[in-house]
Amino acid sequence: MIRKRDAADKTRRRRLIVTGITAVLLLLLYYMIFHFSAQDGEASSSLSQRITQKGVEIANSISGNNWSEATMAGLEEHMEHYVRKLAHFAEYAYMGVLVYLLLSQWIGRGGRLYLTVIGWVFLSAAGDEFHQYFVPGRYASPLDVLLDTCGGAFGMFFCLCISVVLRRPRKEPYGLEKTKDYLSCKSARKKR
């Protein structure tokens, strides 16, 4: 009886710790998303241009091609849109991970959990786009809501894959399971 109570206390403590840490990280993520969404169009574009410029410079140095300034400028202009969308996807993938970790402590795994996570991410993305609608130089895009929701689903799917890998029973090295079977059969015969 005492062991069961200790195990239950341990489980409850683990749940509370995971919930607390995940909730804090989720609040920080919401703050970051709100901060980026509150930037006007010029500031937001400037940030993504700087990130794209650094990425193109790194790609140029790795490739060893020594691209011309015109080529680099063209790549920066072309890639900026994709960098912005990848940032959206990544933010909400992280949100999907955090929401999954938070809710999986309290909701059993299955369809209800998965739909709740997707719904949470969808509402967050829709709220973010609604907020952007009122920021000068920004606009609300239903396609961004879809992209963000897909990012959240990807984050949740990542967690599901990790949990499957962690729960998979480990196989013994080749031949060792046969040795264990042989030894267990031999010890069973001795007991008779």
C-alpha cells in the first residue's frame, strides 16, 4: 500500500513539475510571438532581411563559389519570404511540442488529446493573425493560420514519434536472447 502511494506521489510530482516548466516556456513563447507580431511592417521586414542576409552569407562561404553582390542580393530577395514562413512554422511547431507536453500530463493519449492540441494551436494562430490586422504595415492571412497550424501538428507529431521510440522495448544483442531462453528453461527444469 505504501509503495502504491509513493508511486502515485512521484507521478503527481512529475506531472506538476512538467506542467510548471512547460507552462513557463509556453508563456515565454506567447510573449515572443506577441512581440514579433506587434512590430510594424518595416521593423518586421528588416529583421527577416537581416536573418536572410546572414543565411545567404553563410551559404556563400560554405559553397566556396564567391557569389557576386548582385547574386547575393537576388538570393536574399528571393529567400526572405521563405525565411519568414519557416519562422512561422518553427514557432508554432515549438508551440505544438509544448502544448502536447502540457496537455498529455492531464489528458490520456488519443484522439481527444490530438484534437485539443491542434485546436489550441489553431486558436493561437488565429489570435496572432487577428492581432497583426491592427498593426500598421501588417495584415492578417488565413494561409498563415493554416501554416502555423501545420507547424503545431508537426510539433505534436514529433512528440508522438519520440514517445514511440522511447516506449519501444529494447532488443537484446543477437544470440543473447537465445542464451537467456536456454538458461531460463534450464533453471525451470532444475526446480522440477
